[in-house]
Amino acid sequence: MSGNTDSTYYNIELNYSVLLFLLLSSLQVYSLLFTGLASNSKYALFGAVRAVAQMIAYEVPFVLSICPVIIFSQSFNFYVILKVQEQSC
């Protein structure tokens, strides 16, 4: 087997990494809306608005399910959340 077998993980500690993750995961809503706007068809726009509403409806419970983890760990940092979960086991 040839290739690089280096398994080094790079840890970038961001104080608000959970918020950054939520921000990046919600950006796809804008792409759907803009594709509906760019199509110059009212039916495609209605479909895009429906898809955006559905995605927002799925993101609200997703964010609410992350809230207890943030409250329990008292941090928005993924590394701190991981260490709190490691200590609680």
C-alpha cells in the first residue's frame, strides 16, 4: 500500500466554533433562495421559498438540540465540549 499514512490531526481552537459551524451549515438556505430568484419563473421562486421554509423548520430543532450541550459544557468551543464529555464518563 503506497501513499501518505500520516494521521496527524490539526486542532484549531476557536472560541466560538459551535457558532461558526451553525453559521456555515445555514448558508445553503441562501443558495436555494437565490437560485429561485435567478430562474425568472414565479413557480421556481415559490418552490425555492418552500424549500427555504422547510430547511429553516429543520434547523430550529437542530439548534435547540445543541443548546443543552452548550449549557452543560458552558462553552462554545468544540474542544472544551469534547473534554467535558470525556470527564463526565
